[in-house]
Amino acid sequence: MSPVYLIRHPAVAVPPGICYGQSDVALAAPVEALADTLRAQLPASFRLLSSPLTRCRRLAEALGEPVFDARLMEIDFGAWELRAWDEIERHLIDAWAADPLH
């Protein structure tokens, strides 16, 4: 079985404490230097799967020829998207955390 490498997208251009889930937010900085560093640590040949969201797409394209799959997108937080976590009522967050699948 081949190893699996999980790579998270770099920092986004969103203030800390903001819920951004499936919102298609930009990256805070260019990805080329990070891609170079990662490429040196990855095997010469690998299959590259990525979320289609811009923050993931940019790095994936810098690393190679990705296959984009919407199933890899982050959770859709609905009305919470782009809101500060502090502004969301605590009991709503607790209810979601107790049963995140429903």
C-alpha cells in the first residue's frame, strides 16, 4: 500500500476567529515557496487529490496536476460562514458539536 500524505492549505486572508468552512476565501500569501519545500519532501511521482476551493487549489496546482473532488471540501457551516465564532451563540455551537453529522 502506498503512503498517504495529507497537506493542509496555507494560511488564509481571513482574520483569526472567523468561521469560513466552504466559503471560497483567498490565501494570505503566495504558495510557490511552500510548494517547493513540500515537493522536496514528496516522492517523485504521486497522485494529487484536492478540494476545489481556491485556498487548496492554488497549492495543489503549484505541486502538480491535481484531481479536484468536491467531497474534500471543508464543512459547510451555513449561516455561520464568515461570521466570528464569538458572535455565534454558544448553545448552538455546543448542540452542533454534540452531533456534528446531524
